[in-house]
Amino acid sequence: MDIKIEYTKNPAVKPDETKLGFGKYFTDHMFIMDYDKKNGWHDARIVPFSNLSLHPACTVFHYGAEIFEGLKAYRKADGSVQLFRPTENIKRMNNSADRLCMPKLDEKDALEALLRFVSIEQDWVPNSHGTSLYLRPFMIGVDEKLGVHAIDKAMYMIIASPVGSYYDKGIDPVSIMIETEDVRAVRGGTGYAKCGGNYAASTRAGARAEEKGFSQVLWLDGVERKYIEEVGAMNVMFKINGEIVTPELSGSILPGITRKSCIELLKNKGYSVSERKLSIDELLGSMENGTLEEAWGCGTAAVVSPIGELEYNNKRYTVNGGKIGEITHYLYDTLTGIQWGDIPDHMNWTVPVPKNK
């Protein structure tokens, strides 16, 4: 893959690693590649980070022609940098592209572009414990006409941001409100795709939850309004009477890479893991009779986020005494240990980033 590189002449001052937050700072460069039906993907380049100039009629503005991914680069103790399961992100992005009638990426080229970009930006991968370089690949439709149609012209980009913990309180248990009014997605819709419209549709419920002091909302299905789906920007898992349960991928739930990794780790550890429908009645019953032992969200941004409290119809339930559970702790320690290279990667999930030549 021929990637043209233009280095910045004005490198930015790197931020204080103790005050990174999430997605507030950006690295010196960005990757861009263009697509049209005649030439396919072409003109791959890494250029100085800057604003974009787009035609006002671009389909991304009017019809939400946009998909994206999120993954991280991690600094190991020896100073080297690695990625965590990047091919899974590329495959999921192609699934999203298929759903939104956008052009797919060649998996080999997409991985090469990602590794080359991170190689150039690897000085931006922070060193402090719990920090990483968040990578945001995304694709937008740039057809310059207002008719509704499949995408004929697109732009693929990668930007990066050094980040700390997704939540201000780090690994501390969070409070979650079970949403009863809005829905995030329905089967047959775009729920399994990682596209901006899904997140825009979730912000009203998220804002209501935040006003009440909750960190996220827990979504119910959009048809029967009785089955658990996912938490805000994460998948969700529960330990009920010894069984680990996570909602099945029915087409309205994002197939999370951290979710997949958690399931594989737990099964390898000998735990019983069920991917099935979980009704709100079953979950409420388990909270009332004390069989709900643990609950946690899982996703790239937060890795694993223990749930200490759930609220439904103004009634609050405490989970595991508001403390981090044993399995939640195991998953967090194992995933972050593999990601930062603190423990051996027996799952062969990590991909080393070559040093910039």
C-alpha cells in the first residue's frame, strides 16, 4: 500500500498525562484515503492534523452517511507499543459499511494503514498507568448531491487522542438508570452497526440520566420493551446465581470486541457463559431475591466498568454491596494486563506497532 507522508512543521505540545481525560487532545497527524466508484480507494496519505473542507451538500451532513470504530494503542513497560485485536475492528467496520451502503475496506490495507499511522504517532502514546492512545477510524459519505442513494464517494480517516480513564472515577462502580421511554435501536435497523445515528438517538436518555446523577442508561429492546440490550456506549454482562449472562446479538446490539474478549476469557476460565435473552423481569427478580451477584459494562473506552447500582421506575437496587465483584476484577485485570503487556498474551490478541523508520 502506497501511503504518502507529510510531516507537520508545527508539532503540538503534548498534554500533562495526569490530566488527559477522554478525547480532548489530538496528535500531530491524521490518515486520509479517498474513494469513488471509478477508482476505488486511492490517495492514501498521512498529513498534519487540520480541519476539513467539505461541500455543504455532502451526504454525511444530510443523511448520516457515517461509520466509525474505536480502539487503542498501549505503551508496554519496555517502551514498545501494541494494538489490541485491530483486525476485529476492521471486520466490524466493514459490517457497518455494508449496512449503510458504504464502500468496504481491504482488511490487509486497513491494518497496514493503522499500523503505519500509529508508528508515526507513537511518541503520543502516553506512559502513565491506565493511559493509552485512543484511535478513531471513521468513514463519511462525501457525495455532493442531495438525493438519497448509496454512497458513490467517501473519505476514510484515522485520528488519535491520548486518553486517561473514560470515567472520572476510574474503575469505581457506576450507577445506571434503566431507560423506559426512548429506545436505541430495533432488529432490522442499524443497532449492530457502529454509526453516528445510533449514538445521536441515545443522547436524550443519556442527558436525562446524567441530570439524575447516573453515569449511563441501560437500554431495553425497541419492540417488546422487556429485554435487556446494552449500556450506553458498552455491552453489559451479569452474574446471576452463578451463571454469567449477556444479551444475545439479535441484530440491535453492537457486537463489542471487548464483549467477545470477555466471553472468550471466561469460557477459558471454565465459567458458564450464556448469550441469551434476559428480560427486565428476570433481572429485577434476581436483584430482589439476591441472586444478582455482579453486573458490569464492557467496551473499548472503559474496558470493564462495574455497575454498583441500578435504577428502574424510580426504585434503586444495589449490586454486590456497591463493590467491584471478583469476576469483574478478573476481567479488568486480565484485559488491561494483556493490553499493556503486563501479563503474557496467551490469546494472541496483541499486534506490535513497528518503530517509525
